[in-house]
Amino acid sequence: MTPHSLAGAAFVVSIIAVLISAFSAVRNSQNNRAQTTLVVYREFLEGPQITPARQRFYGPCFPGQFPMRNRPFLEWNTDDRDAASRLCRHYDFVGYLIREGLVLDDYVSRTWYLDIVTIYENDGMRGYLADIRGNHYQSLFSNFNWLYYHVRELRDHPDIEATRLS
């Protein structure tokens, strides 16, 4: 196995562990269900499994380096591509969870709209998605694609307000 595939496998295992503990916590605490659910969603969306990739995309960076979002895809190095893969897998999984009714799309849309849209619409990320889909599978990260259009549609609803950009 390559280091990239090991990192991907570890990422998936960490997501599954978070979700299992989340669903267990929700089941064991009926009185605090809403509060527990929001804590779990936040932990999943902001947790340590995704933070390094988001920091690489947005910054901060070391002196002389620019965040991925400010560089064209062709200038991305292996670490940048790994971070892009992690972000895409993360939001692809979030999209899947919403489609299956396991995550409240209202919460994701209210708190993560700008993050999802900023990452998806970024020129470098679009280059990465075109490259990875063109070289492998056209349907790769299809739930991330769906999530992007879904939150855009929800954002047009007057009750939805974006509250976060980081």
C-alpha cells in the first residue's frame, strides 16, 4: 500500500469511528438528542481528521508559501493533492449522509455553506476534480458535487443564512 492509500484508509476509519460513537451517543441520550447531535456534527465537520486539509487549503502557511486556494492546480504538490483528496472525500461523505437522511442538511447549509462553495468553486480544486475524474472515474466525488448544488439551492431559501467561512 502507498502512503496515500494508507492515509485514505485511516481517514475513512476515523470517520466511521466518529459516526459510530455519534450514533451511540444519540441513542443513549434521548433527552439531550438535539444537543448531542449538533456536537457530533460539529466534531465531524471541524474535527482533527479534516482540519489539516482545510488549513492547507485556506492557510496559514509558512513564510513564502501560499494557500492552495491561491495557486493554480498545476502548481500543487503531492501534499496539496492529498489535502484536496481529503477535502473531497470529506464533503463527498457529508453529501452521502445528507442524501441518506443521517445528517440534518439545514445545519450543514447554515454553518458550512461558504466553506463548501468556496472549496468547490475554487479554480485549483476544479482543476483537481477534472484531472482526477478524467484519469479515473467521471462519477468520483459525485456526492460532493450533489452537496454543492444542494447547499446552493438551500441557500436561496430566505431562512438560510451562511454564518461561517473558516
